[in-house]
Amino acid sequence: MTQESRQTAEQCRDYYNGYQYTASELQALRKRGQAPVYDNHIRRKIDSLCGLERRTRTDPKAYPRNPQDDQTAEAATDSLRYVADQNRFNATRSEVFNDILIEGTGAAEVVVEQKPDGDLMVLVKRIPWDRFFYDPHSRALDFEDALYKGVVIWMDASQAKRDYPGRESAIETTMITGVLGETYDDRPKYTWCDSKRKRVRVVQIHYLHEGEWWVATFTKGGFLVDPVVSPYQDKWGHSACPIIARSGYVDRENDRYGHCKDLIPLQDEINKRRSKALHLMSQRQTFGNKRAISDVKAAKVEMAKPDGHVSINDAAEFGKDFGVLPTGDMAQGQVLMLDQALASMNATGANSALQGKDERAQSGVALQTKIQAGATELEPQTDGLREWTHQVYEAMWMRIRQFWTGEKWVRVTDDERNLKWVGLNKPVTLQDKISQLQPQEQQALIQQLQLQPGDPRLQQVIEVENGISGLDVDIIVDEGPDVATLQSEQFQVLAELASTPQGQQEIPFTSIIKASSLRNKDAILDEIEKRREQNQQAQAQAMEEAKQLGRAEAEADIAKKQAEAQKTAAQTRQIEVDTQVTGLQAMQGMQPIYQ
């Protein structure tokens, strides 16, 4: 039921890879002597969109649904980013987006595998488009209404026997058969087995049965893993399918396709018109009669040569018995139509302005308008990718919450000298809790509980720090460039705050350096501290000298004031003496009135 859709997907991938002529078309062009010219605009269009996706990679962030889960939600954010980094999810996301644009469907599965050391690791595995199958009656872009989804893989028979012990008979039965197949075939083309390489096709299917998701692994000879209820759960505790898929478009026949399908007709017109115009401009059509040309084939060969020479028989008249038909108008028509096809191709999807390839001189407003127009046309595809990314992050969180039940530590910084870790499901003992209290509170609690050194109650677990088993959060995919670690994101926020007028006054410069990911920031901080101490010592010395100078100036000022006061007092006494002398002299000069 999906054969036609898969054939279209194969054609789209071939066009992207440069195989844009069928075998019959190539044979016809060779017979005609026409070059199979092609200009691969499809690859440039798809690569431009994939490049835009890489420039807008995002990071997840978990937000609490309850006020008391605020601190734990930060641990959820750290966990999601840790899993994404471990799986190199950005690269997987780009590959899935490439499948959506070309074949029309991209998929990945979020599973949990146990490592040799016993650690449970959440894995995000891309499913190649030609290894993914689904319910053909599904109409939703995200396959929400699909009753089954599955993966087809090829395995060596010896490896299959090791991976599925006790099912050797099913594998041997499959190796006996060999039926031709189509899309799912590997090289060479066999449906269930490859007798030359001794490989078998293994199918893992997830299907909905009586309200539960089941999973089974089988080959043509029988089950390799018997059907069981899926071990993965959703946020409600119900079984869930680990395969998350997305399609670009779905038509009314439920056929799925991507952006590449719309570009194929334009690509065909560009190729054929360019090849035809080149053929018309490099070949000549002639007319003549038997009296003018004896060997028509030899004349055609000579006319095709740049320095060819055609011999005309005697008594033949050029233009009457032999001549060249004008085909310039036909070539010019092909060129004009080629220009229109190129204009339509450039206006479809990522336009030249969005790709930064528009060479025409335009105003800033006109250029921005073209960029916005191109981005608006691509928004349905990018929005679909965001939805798929959000679903993957939610599945990651469900696996983390379900399987990371023990204590686990995740790294949140890349600073080799100052590594920081966040503990998940960290048990907190009574002794740990007491150590976090103030000294007065510690003494009061110890006296209240009558604790003694070595008391077994000190090792009792009283709470779990950053417990995520029952945590429910809202996962948001931020619009913006992704960062390597949470430390980088916090540094960006701190740098933005420090750029404000209030931040320039309140946020110390050393705090910005400490939050950065500079490799030699310890040496920089040491140098800043050394210079700060030198400046403080210089300031203290300057202040001491200033104090000494101030004391000297004060003493001199006091001495000066004392001298001036003494001088003033002396002058005052002199005035008093002079006044007294003057008064005595006046009394001596006075004559008594009565004797």
C-alpha cells in the first residue's frame, strides 16, 4: 500500500544524489547525440535548508509544574542536556530533518540499553527512512493515529543466532527462502535472506493491541523475541511506543512526501531545456537533394565538427540544392524558457536572499522582505521539526524518570579545573542534613535527638535530593542557538545582565570571569587578585603618606595660628599700654579747678 510513496521517495533521493536521468532517457540522449546535462538545484536547496537548521539548533529546558519542584526542574534540564550530549542528538536531528525534506519521513527511537558496567543509558537512534515501516492508513503527520510502526534490519545469520539464542530454527528456516523484494532490500535484492552473505532480515514491530503497545521481533521463520507489552511508559504510566516519526506532507491517498518532490518537475525542465538549448546551438539542420550531397552521413559528421567541411557535387547550387536551416529561434526559445524555470526554482523554498546569494543591489528593506518571505514559506517544515524534537525530548524525560531510579551524577560544566556535577536521586542521611545546618542549629538538634558519635541513626536516609522518579515538568524547546553546557547558558544571561547600567555597577568583573568557560581563567583571576592586592597596598601607602602629610600640615597650621595668636595678643597688649600711657599724659596736662 505504500509502494508508490516509497518509489517517489527513492526518486527524490536519486535526484538529490545527482541521478536525474532514467536509463531510457540516457539511452535516447546518447542516440540523439545530445549531452545529458544537469544542474543540481535540488541538492543546493536541501543543503540550504539543512544549513539553516544547523544554525538554529536549540536546547531543552524543563519548567516545574509545582512551586516546590523549582530546584528539581533544574536537575531535569541538566539530565535532558546530558542525554542529548551523550547521543550527539543535534547530529541525529539534522539527519532526520534531511530525511523529512527528501524522502518525506524521518524517524528515531528513544530506548534504554544496559552497558557492560551495569549503567542504564538512554539512547536516541535514527531509523533510516528505508528501514522504517508504518500503518498505511495513518493520516497524521506525527503518526499519532498509526496502529503499528516498525524497523527492518539486516543481520548476519551468525550474529542473529548469538543475539537470539534458542531461536536458531527460525533463522535457519528463513535462510532457506529467497524471494525478491523492493524498498527494504539490501544488496543484493532479497526479501528475507541473502544466501551469498548469509544474512537474514529481522523485523521489530511495535503495535497497538487492546489499548496497550506491544513489541515483537521476528523473521520469516518465526519469532525471535515473543510479543510482550512495551517496557516503556508515557507520563500517565501507560505503555508507549519508542519510535517517534514525522512526515513533511501527507496527501489524500495517505502517501507521504517531502519538499524535494515539488522541486523535481522544475529540475527536469531545467535539465532538459539546458540540454536542448546546448544541442540546438552546437548542431545544424541542413536540407539538400541527391544531386548536391552524395553521402548524407558524412556530411552530418562534418557539420558537427567545429572545423568541418562539406563537399558539394558539381553543378549543385547552394541555397537551392543544399543549405542550412536556421534554428537560432528555437535555441533562443529554449533559453527563455530555461530562464523562467530557473526563476521559479529560485523562488521556491530557500530563496537566493535567504541563502545569501542574491547578487543584485537591493535596499536593506527589500532584502529583509525577501528573507522573511523565504523563511515564512519554510515555517511549516521547521515547525514540524520543532514538534518532532519536542516529542523526542519528552520521550527522553520519560525514560530518565522511569529507569534512572538510583543515584546518578551528571556533569553540567566543561571546565577541567572546576568540574561541577548534579546528583540525581541523591540520598541524604541525617548526618548530611546536620552538616548543612548552622553551628547553633547543629548543637540544638544534636541535643534534642541525644545523638552520640557513631550513632546508627546518623546513617539513616531521611530524604532524597533531586528525586526525579515522580517529577512532572513542562519541557520547552527554546528558540535560539544551542550551548554546550548549562554553564555557557548561565554565562550568557550573566553577560547580558552585566551590560545593563545597573549591572555595570552591581555585578563584579571577577564574577563574569568565574562564570565563563575560559581555559586559563584561574590564572586570570590570580593576576587580577595580585594586581588588586598591589593596588590596595599602594592605596594604603598613599593614604599613610597623606595622613603623615596631613598631620605635618596640621601641626604647621597650628603653629602658624599660635604665632598669629601670640602676635595678636602682643599687639593687643601694646595697644592697651599705649592707651594707658596716653591717658596718663592727658591727666598730667590737666589743671585742677579748685585748689
